[in-house]
Amino acid sequence: MKYASRIGRALSVVVLMVGVGIVAPASIAHADKPTRTVVVPESIVIPVGEACSFPVALDVPERVSVVVTEFADGRIVTHDRAKLTLTNADTGESLVHITSAMITEVPAGGGEIQVDISGQLFMWFYPGDQGPNGLVEYPGEAFSVNGHTRVTVDEETLVFTSFSIKGKTTDICAALATE
């Protein structure tokens, strides 16, 4: 799951996470038995140009619940529950984000991975990704997504090649910006 940090990029988790938790693929000893891994994400700072026009500190509390289950067929299912603090590192403006999501990743063939997210999750988008408002430009975008989100990720470049949501998005950069 080498692109995990891309999706979550900060997900409080994985699939999007090391700030969203990056998880190295575990070898599956028994083809019938899934491998479960508890991920302990770390607090990070998302630099300018990778989400917002200011650095965003992502504080991940110690008691975060991120469980990643890998199946023999290539599916990866992540359950993520966290109470994150997101802070504009330039101004100190902050907000609390509750993450409660199930993320399912499935190899889609042709070098792509289909990611389905159900629930609420913090996601950030690099310039060049497809995001909630179409093609993301500099300095990037950050959103709280709530509902059913579907993302297609290029396995090689980790670029989000498609994004759709049945639900709502909240612009985190705007919420953390000073007036």
C-alpha cells in the first residue's frame, strides 16, 4: 500500500495516512486468513503547496484507532477513528476534525487502484490531482469529506486521476485561513 500516504495524505489514517498512516504491505502467510495491522500514525506538518497556501500542522493523538486488514485478493480495508487537530502553522488558527471512516482499496487493473471511502475523513490534494472541484492547482487543497467518496489512484505516480463524492465537502484551508 505504497500510496497510502497519498490518499489520506493525512487521513488521520491510512489510506491515507502517516499522517494518515503509511503501511508497508505485510506478507500474507495464509491465503485464506487476512492480515490485520494496527497503525500508529504520527503528527506531521503538511508543507505549503501540498494542501494550502500555509503549512498545516496535523496533530494526531496517541489514542487513534487505525486498523488495516489486507486480504489475499489484494483488497485492503482500513477502519479509521480519530479526533485530529488541524492548525494553520503560520497563525495558530486551529480546528478539531473527527474522522470516522472505512476505506476500501481494490486493484482496478491497468495500473490503477480504486479507493472507496465511507464516512468522514480529512483528505488533502496535491496540484495535479483530481479533487472535489476538478483539477487541483497550486497550492493544493484540503477538505473534510463526509459521505461516500470514490478516488482512483495511479499506482505508479500516486496521482488521483478521478474523484467523486455523494455527500459533502468542507474546505479546510478556508476554515483555517485568517481573514
